[in-house]
Amino acid sequence: MTAGGGVRRVGGMRSLAAVVVAAMGGFIVLVLEIIGARYLAKDFGGSFYVWVSQIGVILLALAVGYAAGGALADRFAGLTVLVVLLVPAGLFTVLVPNLAPPVLDAIISRHPPQQAIPLFWQKVDPALGSLCVFLLPCLVLAMIPPFLIRWVTPRVDRVGRSSGAVIAAGTVGSIAGVVAAGYFLLEWMRISDIFRAMGALTLLVAALCAVIDRWLGRVDSSPAPPPIP
């Protein structure tokens, strides 16, 4: 095999690995979003405000995670920092069934039991609950695409292709997460077990990132060659 062929083969494996990891990250985020609304409903009811809060918090987590992930990816080469962040996010998700109930109870119990909850807090309380439970893991998961785009891009003139492939894979994973959560997981599993499964899957993503970063390395971005006159 020629040197050029070897480089192309490694590049193809790196691209495939990035697509798989991005899809897994998108899958986890959307499963957490869908089951999160059901999880919050037991404490805050199934009102429209619960869904608005859950969607808003997930979008906030994605926005902050994309921005922070991009900044960290530019500063730290490879996927090591991402792995370090994914591990506690996965452990937190596994422990949500144990950690979240006292927090959600505290949000609710601060209202006098004999009085109706003011409309303002009916809107805000679900958002507070969602922030406490879902912001951290989804924010860290949102860092995956920027890290992967930086890691997989061999040259500046391929940034468009690399970013498009990673974002598309994450979106496909998100679609799979919606379908899986809405049609299967909520019917087959308890919500607490789904949290634990998504936490374990996050830890698997962390392990996979560590493996591919070690085996496939990172290609440094370099300027595109000037066009031939």
C-alpha cells in the first residue's frame, strides 16, 4: 500500500468514527429530551409549560455546548478533553433517578400546600427542574460535534464536507432518538432505567472517543494549496 493510500484509508476510518460518535451523541440528547418531559410531568404536571421548558432548556444546552465545544476544540488538540467531560456527564445521567427527586421536591415544596401555585411559577418551576436535571449532560453532549469537526478535518478546504457530515450524522442520530424514545423505550422500560441506559451510552461514547483518538490520531489542519493558474 502506498503512503497516499494509507493516509486515505486512515482518513476514511477517522471520518467513519466521527460519524458514528456524532450519531450516538445526537441519539442520547433527543432521548433525554423526550423522556425528560415525561419525567418532569410527574412533579409539574403534563401542561404545555413543561414541554416549553424542556425544549427551551435543551436548546440552551445545545447553544452553550456548541460554543464552548468549539472554543475548547481550538485550544486543545484531540479528543482527550472531550473524554474528560463526557465521563462525569455520563455518571450524572446514570445517577439522575437518585439525585433528581430531592431537587425537584425542593422546587415544589417551597410553595404552601394549601394555596394554588401562582401562574408565574407554574411556568418557571418546570424550567428550573429541567435546568437541574438536563442542562449538564446535554451541554456536554453538544460539545461532541465541534470536537469531531476539528479532529476529523485534514485541510481547511475540507471543513465544509467534514462539518456537514458530522452535523448530518448528529441529526440522523437525533431522529433515531425521537423514534426510539417515543415509540419503544417509554413502552418497554421504566424512565429510571432509560436514564441509566443513556448514562451508560454516554460513557461508551467517552470510551470510543478515547480509543479512536489513540488509534487514529488527529490530522492537523493546513491551508488549502493555492489554485493552479
